[in-house]
Amino acid sequence: MKLILATNNPSKLEEFRRILSPLGFEVLSQSEAGFDMQVEETGKTFAENAFLKADAIYRATGLPTVADDSGLVVKALKGAPGVYSARYAGEHATDEQNNQKLLNELIYVGVEKRQAKFVCSICYIDPNGEAHYTDGVCEGRIGFAERGENGFGYDPLFYANGKSFAEMTDAEKDKYSHRGRALRQLAAIVKELNEVKIYTPAKGE
């Protein structure tokens, strides 16, 4: 089944394909679908932002669309950076700038109070224009320095199961990550919807 992913982030596109392709999905980028746009993320929650992105691309293409909004929630920062994770250090901030700001904000916070979680909300808009949602959470903590070369975003600072996300292999990260969990739920929902759609009750049922 083909899905359009509403994102301009090549790292996120790679991650979606890596997780969904073995489950029977072909994930197309916006440009591969012949359409590209930047959607303003004005929602107050991850789910609202995911819907805004998926809905915009669905309305433009009329094709099944999936979008996610993910972010880091740090307990000592009262939930920040939250929905502002991608632009924590400014509207056009780089990953390095966001990571450095996070480290600066936690400079006086001890290891016992550096709990954090990655949150992912996914919105899937089916061929009929109906929205379906899944969520994934990964609990962990923020390290004192960046470690690892893989991943993107806050991966070098987020530790779970004894490693930073950036130190994990793709398979390890996909197993534990917020996005991996949300995408596996999504795959189950989409397959169930397709089964319901094609199911024809036998006479007498």
C-alpha cells in the first residue's frame, strides 16, 4: 500500500521507510508524489500538528497521507521543549543548536533529575478523508554530552536502555523508539481498515 509522508525531513523519511517497508507499505515523499509544501505547525499538541500536516497534503493530493509530530519532553524543564523541539533554539535552528540549548538549560541539573521522554503522535488520513491517530512514548534521560554518530535531532543526548539513541543501531532504535512504537500501531490500524473495507459477509451472517 502506498502512503504519502507529509515531511520535508530526509532523516524522518528514511526512518519511516525503514520501519514500514518490511510491513508492506511503500512510503512516498511529498516530492515523489508531485507535490511539496511547508505546513505551519500551529497546534498546541503533537497530535494537532500531525493532523495539520497530514490534512494539508491530503487535501492537495487526495491520496492517503501520514504525518507525525514528535518531540522531547523534559521533566526538569516542565515539559519543554515539547512541540517546539525542532525550533527550540530558534525558528531555523540546527540540531546542534537545539542540543546545545538543551544542555545549557540543564547545566545545573543532576543525573537523578534528568528524566525525559520522546513522544510521537502520528495522524493517518485514509482514502475517505478520515483521520486516525497513534502514539508512541519512549522513557529515558538526558545525558551530559553528545554521544554517538547515528540518528538526528536530540538522539545524541537521549539515553534509553544504557545507550544514547545515536549510539544504537537502526534496529535497536526502531525497537525502542517512540516513532517505532507509533508506526507499528499505525501499520496494524491501516491493515485492519483495509480488511474491513474488503470484507463481504456471507449470506446468513
